[in-house]
Amino acid sequence: MKNDEYKSLSQPSKEVLFKDKGSKFFGYAFPVQNENDIENALEQLKSQHHKARHFCYAWQLGKTYETYKANDDGEPNNSAGMPIYGQLQSFEITNCLIVVVRYFGGTKLGVGGLISAYKTTAKMALENANIQTHTIDKQIQITCEYDMMNEVMRLVKELDLNIIEQDLKIRCQFIISIRQKDFDKVKSLFEQVYGLELKTLE
């Protein structure tokens, strides 16, 4: 993974099932943007599996993978949430929630067995998901007179940039998306064109 890329899910994964000594582990992966999305997904699963005893999960948020949480939900310490989180790290996924719902089958699996079961189920859920790679982009606003528009469009085409918005009223205004790693180089090319007003957008 390059440092200006991140991976996420395009849609929820299909349900997967892992069995061990009578226990059933149902695995799910959801694309999420915030903790509200996470709560909603958990509530949905709890109503779907109202007889299950454990809803263990891990999530990761942010384009730079900055926030995460793992929850064992009553299983022995670090036997469920962290093995699930380990798969988020292994697949390099963010803005994602993985939940493993366990139905106890009557035979204890031991901590080693639980770690293996939760890890395997989380891995199966991600293997069944549609994973997409995205770039981290920054935006720049360019304002100019009409006679400079062709020059702006030439650079946009040459540098293969995306125009997010354009407003061609009294003056021309463009909002252009630039990949983070190329931003300084591209910005300086526009700065060299006399008559353009540039503004970096947060």
C-alpha cells in the first residue's frame, strides 16, 4: 500500500459461517463512515440473531487508519476482538466493521480455539467482500478570466486530473482533485501560469 492510498468495502459482505465443536460463528463485514453507522449495523445484527450470546467485533475508521476499536463482548480477554482486528490489519482495510456472532455449541473451545475461530471467521468475511482501493486526494480551487480557460484545461488534460466542479459565470472557477503525493508538483505547475488565482481547499 502506498501512503496516499486506502482500502475499503463497496458494500456489505455476504454472511459467512464457521463451525467448531458445535459452536457456530457467523461473520459479517460492513462499510462504515462513523460510529453511528457501527451502532446501526450492530443493532441490525442483534435483532437478526436475538438468541446469540456473543457479538464480537472490530472496526477501523479514517483514510489514514487512525481510529480503531476491538470488543470481546464477554469472551475471554483478547480472544475475539483482537483476532478480528488483526484481519482488518492483514487486509489493510479501513472504514470497515467486522462482526462475528457466536452461538455456543455446548463444548468450550479454550482461548486458543476461540482466537482461531474468530480470526478464521473474520478472514472469511473479508474474502467474501468487495474491496476497493482509493487514493487520498486534495483539492485546489482555480479562478481565472475566460481567456485563460484553455490553458487550465490543457494542464488538466496533460496531468490527467479530475475536475470536481466548474463555474463559468463572470469568471471561470474550477475545483480540481489532485492525488496527495502529486499535489505540490501539480500546484507549482499551475502557479507558474500567470493570471491564475489558486486556493488550496481543506
